[in-house]
Amino acid sequence: MNILLELFVVTFRVLWAFVLAAAKWLVRPKEKSVAGQVCLITGAGSGLGRLFALEFARRRALLVLWDINTQSNEETAGMVRHIYREMAEAAAAAAPRVDGDGEKDALPHCTLQVYTYTCDVGKRENVYSTAERVRKEVGEVSVLVNNAGVVSGHHLLECPDELIERTMMVNCHAHFWTTKAFLPKMLEMNHGHIVTVASSLGLFSTAGVEDYCASKFGAVGFHESLSHELKAAEKDGIKTTLVCPYLVDTGMFRGCRIRKEIEPFLPPLKPEYCVKQAMRAILTDQPMICTPRLMYMVTFMKSILPFEAVVCMYRFLGADKCMYPFIAQRKQATNNNEAKNGI
């Protein structure tokens, strides 16, 4: 094709993409169904992972829950089973009664189950062996939610190398292992959805959490490259969604504070709100969701402004040292534990 003609076609498609994106803001797209599909969530024992599990359960997905903490993972499974029971009772109450001729119009029933696995996603072989068990005991995974995450809570020079490696393994490398485990069948079927729960700190950074920011930047880079690879392979049936929330009030960054005059306008996100926004994006095949929407503007400004201008904005917002109170709390807690244990 003549390069000028091809340039015209590309320009038209780019403009059309803007039109479609604007239309989705005005008219909410219909959510797809995940009923009966196998959905695997890592880090399902608490925080956002638990809330994702409950949301997928309400949509009648078959849940596979991974977490390093067996007890908390089973607690999540109990909540999921409670939701399944409520839906089964509601369906039974709404079931059509037998008519006078002894006939009824019964809908096919899908038995919903939840499976739990204790898995350390930071260990490659543990991921692969657990994935093999899932395939044998449950079936092929259709929706993969890479949610598990950790934070060390130390300044760089005070952070043990083992904790830095742990952060990178869980927050970034684990995405490679889980995706390699379940993507082949998705490619074969040209069907599936991979969700990467990253962070706004995977789009822009702040001081004191170098390992966490690096791991989340890595997760974002992995996700974007994977999305392009799927497009290049023309596997349009496999969707991807990148979730980048602002600070979420799960306790993971307890103590983190921006400037007190600004904080009322940009408070920590409620976990329930964050997950509901993410679910809407997932079920409408939205490629990326930043919560709140202000994060899109922050990311754009960081890309075009000089570094010194970004530093000035950080200092005005109190974002340059927002993690310092959190780090101080973690250090104090560590010292208290050491004193308690007589170390």
C-alpha cells in the first residue's frame, strides 16, 4: 500500500479510536458475563484480592483463590461460599412452579464452587506446580487476576537485599510465572482475560519506596508488552486490563500522608470503591483503569513537564515525602517486635 494512503488510514483509525473512547464515557458499555468461567485470583486472602473474589462470586464465576496465608484464604473462600448459597436460595425461590400439566420450564443449573490453594507466587516452581494442580482439579483458567503484592517499608540503604528481592519476585516476576502457566490454553482457545493489579506508583514514583516502585513499573511494562504481543498475534479474544489505583486504604501503606490541606481533596481510596471501578473496567474489556481519574492527568503531566517542575509539584502536594511516616511506623513496629522477642 502506498505509504501516504496508509498514513491516511492510520490517522483515520487513531481519530476513530478517540471517538469510540469518548462514546464509552457517554454511553456505558454492556458488561460481559463471566458466569461459569474459572477465575483465578492471587493474593485472595485479604485486601483487594478478597474483594475481587467476592465481586466475581456475585457474577457466578467459579473461583480459584491463591494466597500464601492458608487461614485468610479459607476465610475468603467461606465468604464466597456464603454468596453462592444466597444466590442458590434466591434462584430456588424464583424457580418456576410445575404447571397443571406437570410441565415446567427449568433453566440449566451450574454448580458453583470455590477452590483454595496455598501458594507463594514469589517462588517460580511453587507457581508452576500449583498451576498444574489447578488444571487437573478445576480446569483451564479463563480469567487471571494478578493481584498479590508486598511492600518492604524501608529506605533503600536500610532495606535488606532479601526484602528487595522478595518485593520484585511477588510484585513483578510472579506475573511472568502465572501468565506463562495459563496463557497457552488461552491462546489455543483465543479466549481469556488477564488482569494486572499494579499501582499509580507504577506510573510515577515517590521517595522511600524504590523497590516497590520498581516492581510496579516492571508489572506495568510487562502488562503493556504482553498486550502488544497479543495484538501482534491477532488474538483479539484475549483481553487485558491494567489496574492502577491511587493509595488504597487497606492498611498496606498505613501512615502515608500527603499535605494536610490537600488530603481532603485526595484521600485514600476505599477498597470497595476501587474494586468496583476495576470490575467495571474488566467486564467492559477496558484496557486500563486509573482510580481516581486525576491519576491520568498526573501521569500525563509527569511525561511532559521538566523534572524540576515535577519536583516542585511534589513538594507543594507533600507527595515528595508522603511515605516517610509510613516507613517510620514500620521501623517502629519492627523495633517493638525485636524488643518483644528479646533480640
